[in-house]
Amino acid sequence: MVVHVEAAVLEDAALRENEDFNAVRDKVQIFWEGRDDLTDKIDFIICLGGDGTLLYASSLFQKSVPPIMAFHLGSLGFLTPFLFNNFQEQVHNVLQGKHQLVSHFQFIQIIKC
């Protein structure tokens, strides 16, 4: 699995001070918005934020947007249906094939297998 992270994320002060992230920092691929074409590189997106973050992530793709598993971190999340409190379990279930990502009415949903 190759993890791609937007270059701007690496400038976040909290991440620079996070020992867990620093341990894997050299293993992630970095991309720059507007400069790198992600079309054939990304198969699945994990989005942490809110509706605006989800819409921004979608805007990075000019043609087809890969499935997005969106976790909301704020008080509202109309487009981000997943709670962050058990994100590891939910992502693990998708990666292990216990849930499927399906496209339905322009939105991505996860269903249990």
C-alpha cells in the first residue's frame, strides 16, 4: 500500500511534533495540488475533516473520483458519515474486505459484507 499525502499537510505543526507520524513520514508519497496528476495513482481516499474537506478532496480529480471514506471531525458532517472515534476499526474492515465501498447517487457508502 502506498500512502499519498498532500505537501501542505506536512507543514502542520501538530504533525511535525507527532512522534507516530514522524516514524512513518519518510514512507509516504507527497503530492502538490495542481502540479501532480493523481488520476491513476489513487484507488481509495480516507478523508479527515468536514464537508469542505471532502469536497476539496473530490476536486483533486478531474475525471473519476475514487471511493472516499469520509470521517467528520467537527460538529456537522452532512457528507461525512463516519465518526472518527473508531476510525481504525472501520478502515481496517474496508481494507480486509469485511465491508465494501459502493457508489450510490454520486456518494460513496460502505456496506457490511
